[in-house]
Amino acid sequence: MDKNSVGISVLNGEIRSSASRTGESAQTWQSPGNADDLVSLGATLKGALQGIRPDCKRIAIVLAHPKLTDQIIEVPPVKGWKLEQVVYRKVESSKTFAGDAIWSFQFALPTKTAKSVLLHLCPKPVIDQLTKGCEEAQLHLVRVLPTTAVLISHLRSLPLKKDELAVLAAETGNCTTVVIGRKDGLVCLGRVVRSSWNTEPDRVNMDLTRSIGFAEQQTGLTVSGVWLFGAGAESQVPVMQSLLKLPVAVSPVPYSPSYWAQQGEILFKDGDGNLLSRDAQQAPQRKRLLTVTGALLVFMLLLTLLATLVIEVLRHRTENAIVLVGGKIADLRTQKVEYERSIREVSEMEQVTQAARDVSLRATPAWFLGYLGEVLPEELVLTDVHVTRTNDSWVIRLAGAGSPGTNQPGAMDQAFAVFTNALALGPFHLSIVPPPPKKEDDSLADDGLALAVAGRPTGDVTHFLIEGSMK
């Protein structure tokens, strides 16, 4: 029994409902009139929901309908999908209506010649009307059980012996459902008689007699008794017992008008005769899954669009940054060219400066020449200057003459004396070498120089030569 479930019985237009809640008694409801047309089932189920106020939306229907039939068919000794293929071919060859068929089967007692199953067969439009009515009432239809399938389960509650074969007849609305089988639930006949013992007892008794004879002929077994279930069953016991010549008793299972609806609440195991396929049972779950999947796909699509937009914005910014960086790179290349040109110019200037440094005078000759420029009197003019480096001293040779503007007597001698003193006493301390003694045959014309005694000019000699050294 499901903790929270809804059971509906649709017995040839008579509709009842029952809903169970945990810890509470079942809530029942009955349609005020017969609903022979299943087209209005949705509105009827909405009224049922208002009457029982269930806590869940799952619904199981126990169905007795003129177009729902039951029959025993022989099958080869196969199982699984092979058996389903065999049953499908027999359904297609034996159905008496046009269009698609909805079917299920339950294992039955073998006949004299082969194994057999009890086939439940119904036109697809009938099941579609039930499904549509449940959808209109916002219910989830999980199973549709023939009344014969419910009675097969009822057989297990009868006080039968292990191999005893019995008849179980139950009132189902204005019809009577009949099964003949054993306590283990295996049957050799299942059918719905289109009459009720409350209105047509003779016809029901006649159909029961024919059913018993057919079952015994097919199986070779003997029916040991008859069990009745439903309203008015007690009053039919003596009549049927006299006609059938068999023990007749009322089923020990308590009867109530909502029995069939309550049986619909029970969730049976596989092989209970449910006419709804597994795909049909899982349709609402697939619908919810499809809705969730669609929502996820929409979310992913929106997320993808957002990601695409972000990527496009980043790409646009990246392209702008590339253009900007490209411009900066071009500017840097121009600056690089200018810097390289400046570097070359500086390098050339360094080379020129280095060359100038390489050819410049050494420090001592330069200082000495600078000093000569300071101490040389205006009366004298230098015509030749030689500064030569020896191992440990500088050799100095100065040649010159008197200034052309000097005409005063003795001015040349005085200027020469001042100049030599400055050289000897100055910062360079030039050691002047006295000239060699003059010979009579020497002539100043030999080299164009007037050699003065002790390095000084005498008489009218206007040229002088000074030689010396300094450390």
C-alpha cells in the first residue's frame, strides 16, 4: 500500500475513489451518477479530488469496460522479449476491433497441450481517454488494472488447498467478473459477464456453468467450489449451489462499495496485468525531465550568449589596444631611429675627441709652452722651440731674436736677462747650458744664429739660442 495514493474504480460507468493518508482511514467518494462516456472523466475526477482531497497526484484505476476483454491464449515455452513478441502477434491476429490495441498478460495454468497466459486486451482510445481525463484533473496515471487482475490477487486470500481449483465471482457494477484458478494466482479462465446476479441471476448462473465446463475441458482439472464476493452475495449462495452442484460460499475478504477503488491504491509488482506500458507510466517523469532539460538548455544558451558578448567586448578592446600599441610601437621605432642617429653622432664625436686626445701634447710640454707665453718679454720673439724627452729629463732648445720694434740700446740685454732668470728660477727650474767658447773662424752666418756668450746677446747681435734641461 502506498503511503499516500489515490485509487479509482471505473466499473462500467460506476466511479468510486479512495485516498489513503499515513495514520488516517481511507477517504472515499462516489460519483452521483453513472459515467458511461469516458470523455467527461476529467471533470468527474476533479469532483472526486474535491471529495477525498488526496495528498498525492499518483492514481491507479481498476477498470471494467465493455471493450476490455480477457482470454486464455496458448504460447510456446519462451520467456522475456520473445514471449512478448509471440503475444503481440496473437493480439494482432485475434483482436476484433480496428486500430491499435493496448494489452498485458499474466501467466496462467497450462492447457492440455501447451503453456498459456491470460491476455487483457483493450482498444487504445479507451486508455487514451483515461489518460487524458487524469491529465485534465492534474493527476499522474500509473496503472490501469482489469477487474480480473484484481480477482487473481483475491484468490490468494481464499482458504484453498495447494492444487485446489476454485471459481471466484465478484459483482463489478452491473457486471460480474469471474476467474477460475488456484491459490498461487495461476488461473485457467478470466472473463467479465455482462450481467449481475442482483438483476439477472439466471443468466449469471448459466454463464458460470459454461465457464466451469470450459475450464475443466481445457485443463483436465476439476473445479472444487465457488466463492462469491460483492453486494447480495449471501442471498445467491443457495440458488447457485443448487444449480451448479458445487459448494458455494461467500469470500472471507470483507466487502465494501469502495473495495475496488482501494485495491487500485495497492501498487502491485511486475506481472500484475497493468495495461499501461513502462513508457506511459514514466511519461510525466520524462515530461518533467524534459522541462528541466529545456530550462537548463535555455540557461546554457543565455550563458553562452553572455559569454559570447563578453568575449566580443574583450576582443573589441583587444583590437583597440593592439591598434594603440601598434601606434606606440611605430613612435618607438621612430624614436629608436632618432636615438640611433644621436648615438652615432655621439660616437663620432667621441672618436673625434679621442683622436684629439691622442694627438694632443703631453702635459709638461704644454705647461711649459704656456709658461713661455707668460714670461717671454715683449722685446724678444721665439722663432724655434724644441722640447724633447730623454730618459730622465726634458731637453729644451729655444731660439729667437729681438723684437723688430726694440731700438733702445741695452733693452735687448735686459729683456734676455729677465727671460733667462724666469726660466732658471721659475717653476720649471731650467738648467741652461752655457754655449761653447767662440772661435775666431766661427761665423754667425754658418747657421743664421748669433751665439751669445753665456747664452746672452752682445753688441748688435739680435739672435739668441738657449739650450738646457729640466727634470
